[in-house]
Amino acid sequence: MAEKWRQAIGKIRKGLAIKNAEDNGPTKKDQASSDTLFDGEQPTLEEIRSWGKSFDKLMRSPSGRKAFREFLRCEYSEENILFWLACEELKKETNPEAIEEKARFIYEDYISILSPKEVSLDSRVREIVNRNMVEPTPHTFDEAQLQIYTLMHRDSYPRFINSPQFKTLAQIPEGVSASGSTAESPSN
């Protein structure tokens, strides 16, 4: 498990060009490495730190989602964000045939009890999805997506923002929480 974390933080470090706290300039990316976590525009240190204050900001940021996905992969719960992302893609679709095809793919990959990537849904939501699959729309999985979003927010997100990986990205010193408060030492 420790080795997985080291690999994950290595990918995150290689992929980020964050503002350096000392000189306010960007840090250098490893130009020789094509194994980067992030593509395109790199997040600033301020943006990274904002992920620790708001799950919604984390999920709205492509770089934040990638960092969170890497964390979830190490926790063996990557299927949650993959399902959420697949639902977001389905919502953008307008072609009825493509909607049906994507909905079936999402169902088989994340809802079916036979899937190795099955997400955890309660029976009420599972029944809603089953009814919606009779005639799939871009919103077939809205209830399920909300339940998984809430699960990630309440369960995985607190561990993410308190993880060594996030603290390294956000350049937060040991003993300081992502919200900026210091951990109190027990009195003797």
C-alpha cells in the first residue's frame, strides 16, 4: 500500500507545475517524463488549496478530479469517480442512439451486480435506475450519480484532504489540516 502511495504522489508531483511558495514562480516539470498526471493548464497552489476547502471546487476542477481519482485508485474506490464522470458525459449527449448505448455501457460497468466496478447504491436508487433503463435519457442515472457524489463527499473527500498526498500538493506543513488549523497536542 505504501508503494502505491509513493507511485501516486510521484505521478502527481510530475504532473503539477504549481506556484513555488518561495519565489512565487512556477516549479519546473520533469520535461523528460511523459507520465504526467495532468494535461493542459496546471493548477496554481491557491487552486490546489481551494480543493481542501470545497468538495465542489475539487470536482469542478479537471486537475482536482485527476488528483482525487489518483487518490481513489489507491483506496480501491476509483469506480465512484469513474461512474460520476461517465454520467457527466452522458448528460452532454444529444443523439438518442448514442444515449442508449452510453447508458447501457454505464449500467453494465457500474450498476450491474455482475460488474467488478459496481458502485454501492441503495435499493431505492437501484430500482429508479432499473425503471429509467427502459427508455434511457441523459438523466437516467441522476439519482445514482447524486448518491455516489454524496458518498465521495462524506467518505473519501475527508480522507483525501487529510492525506499526505494532498498536503504535499498543497504544500501544507505536517500538523496543519487542509483548512489551515493546527492540530492540538495533548497536554501532559
